[in-house]
Amino acid sequence: MLTDAEQALLSLLRANARASTAELARMLGVSRTTVQSRIERLEQRGIITGYGVRLSPDYEQGLVKAHVLLTVTPKLADKVVRSLEALPPVRTLHSVSGNFDMIVIVDAPSIRDLDALLDQIGAMDGVERTSSSIILSTRIDR
């Protein structure tokens, strides 16, 4: 379980993982040493496993994003995961319960590229059925 202070720190890091410890300390009302030790503890506990890049809204706006729902042959699920992992446009892959087995979040520079990507995913060995929805806008992204 995380303390309120740790959750506040994580919230700030999610918004800007490149914020300096001095800046984080100012926003949290604690010392830089306290912030640094909290970050180190979160890393040691495996709660923070890395830092990433957030792309600008202008860049993101130019991409066509979609959710692709997949039904897969159970014995070939690992093969499907490896095949999807090899595709750079695949951003996220979720295993889910319900009518579908996986949800893949992809992006492409154009509708034409998205169409080709969807064909490529649908043709993968082990993929039985797909259903896709283009993302029109993102209302919340944390």
C-alpha cells in the first residue's frame, strides 16, 4: 500500500517524469532529500520501474489511433503476443475477459496505414476474429 505522500509524488511524476527533485520538493512541501529517498524506495520496491516519454498533442493529433479487439486460438495466444510485440505501431496489449481475448491499442500515420495494419493483424496465425474502433478523441489521459 502506498502512503498519501507516495501517491502525491507518483501523481507529479506521471505528469512530468523529468521534473527535478527540487521542483518536486517545492510542490510537495518537503526537502529534496526526502523526495529523492522516496523515489529510491519506490524504485527499490518495484513500484517505479522506469521513466517514459509523453508525446506532444500536436504530434499525437496527426496519428490515427484505434482499439483492436481480438479473439485468438488459445494454444496460439503466446505466438500472437510475440507477433504483436514485433509491430512498432502496437502501443499497448491487454488480455481481457469477455467476448474477446485481447485489446490492442495501435496508432498509424494515416487511415491507409491503419487499414494495412489491421489486415496484417487479422492475418496473423492464431487470430480468429477482430473488431476495431478508431479513437476520435482522448478525454482523460493520466
